[in-house]
Amino acid sequence: MRRGRFAPTPSGPMHIGNAFTALLAWLQMRHASGTFVLRIEDIDGPRSRPEYARLIVEDLTWMGLDWDEGPATDGSYGPYLQSERLELYEQAVERLQRRGRLYPCYCSRAELAAIANAPHGLASEGAVYPGLCKELSEEERRRKAQVKPPSLRVAVPDHSISFEDGMAGVQHVPPGALGDFVVKRADGQFSYQLAVVVDDAAMGITDVLRGADLLDSTPRQLVLYELLEATPPSFCHVPLLCTPEGGRLSKRDRSLSLAALRAAGVPPERLIGYLAYAAGLLDRPEPAQAAELVPLFSLERLSGEQIALSEEALALG
């Protein structure tokens, strides 16, 4: 059976762009008679807040989206909050260490900032780390450890990465374009890349449908699937909703949040209908319930380009 998921970060109220991705991920699984999982990715303590996690549940319920496994729902792959899965991430780090795939990095913020000003590798993943700490001797590591606790970087295999995305098509990353990346920060926090791979593998996720802004994260995640000897899911990165000017939606823009729409008395069917129209599932933006869209779901109807919101959408509230 196919298994998909929606895995939001509770760092602010969900906006209609988040709702667009959630709806498509839900429709994909309901159309395939698969299992839909809700996972809350809350390991970033300073950014994640419990009240936003509760708001996510309320917003999805208001939209008419249900889940087979997730917070407050029975399931065989829980817990469904990342903050309660830290032991699994530590086990993965230990496994990578035993295989000699990790090394400590003592680079200062100033050194990393200098790297950040270098030519970038993948568009959204920043500059390629040049391996400053990769070949340090044990004595050098001991001296540096007295000054600064290290982060842990994965030594990326020196081969190309290729995969076929459900929307973007075949993707190819040449050797050396990824750079060794951090899987555990110096403060002990696990990286998004590690946590999402461990969770998707442990939860048996077969299909990952998410926003196009995460397309560049996929090659690094595929490296971790390889090193952890896990089977990667199929990926599909759907276009982002943006402002009429092409700007990115932000959780800081409360006027576009689902909470604001609910407070303004907007019927959920109005939002669902507009999102379905933006996705190409409806010919015009008319009220619809999520369940009515299941037979209409098709990624082939969806454009690969980002979707500019109309003034009508911005005035939903």
C-alpha cells in the first residue's frame, strides 16, 4: 500500500500555500487508496511552538482533511512529533559514525560565513562546504575540541546523484556539487535532512509530495538513504503559490493564514475550490469540498511553474 505524508513545521500559522501542498498530498493518497500520515516536524526548538502544532491540526480539520496516522491518532509508526523521536536520530548518527561516514567540523561562524559568500552549489542549499575539517589529524581535532564543540558532517560519496521527480522530471547532480553537510549541529540539534530521512524510512513512506522549494534538498536526502541502506520514496515537488508579483508567501503574513480566514468566517469550501482551481483540478474557482476532488486528482493537470495568486485569492478573507 502506498503511504504519503504531510509534515509541516509549527513555526507559525499555516498560510494558503501550505494548505495547497497539504491538499495535494492528501488527494494523492486518497486517490490511490493509500495511507495518509500527519507528522509534525518540531525539532527546531527556538522556532517550533506547541500552539502552532495545535493550530495545524485545527486548520487541516477545518479544510476537511483527515489522516490515518498522526497526533492523537493511533498508528504503528508513532510517535508523530519529531521532538519525541530524537532517539531514532541519535541511532542513525551512531550508525553513520560506525561506518566512518561522519567527521567532526570545528568551523567558526565567521569561517562558514566566508564559505557562504563563495559560489553556491545547489540553488537553495548554499555554498559547497570545502572540507576544511575533513582531513584534520586526531591531535588537531583534540586541540580544536578544547575551544569549540564540533558539529558532525557526512562525508558525501564521490559520485553523481540522479532521480526522477514527479513534477520536475529527471534531476542530475554531478559529483562534488553537494558538499559535506551537517547532520548534527554543535548544540546537539539534528538537521532537517537527517530527521526527515529517518522518519520517512521508519514510517514506510512511499510517496513524498511537497513544495518545489525543497527540490534541492532531495539529493542530500538520497545520500542519507544510501548510507543508511534505506529505500527512498518517490518524490514529487509541486509548484509554490506566490504573490501576484512573484514573491514568496510567508508565515509572517497573517492575512493569508488559515486562522485569519477562519476568523473572518470564510467557508472552507471557498478556499478548497480556489486551491483546486489553482491546481488545475477545476475549470473555475467555485466552492468545493476536499472529498469531492478525489476522483479529479491528477498531477498531469498541474503546471510545473509557480502559481501567482490572484487578487481574488488574496481577498478571500
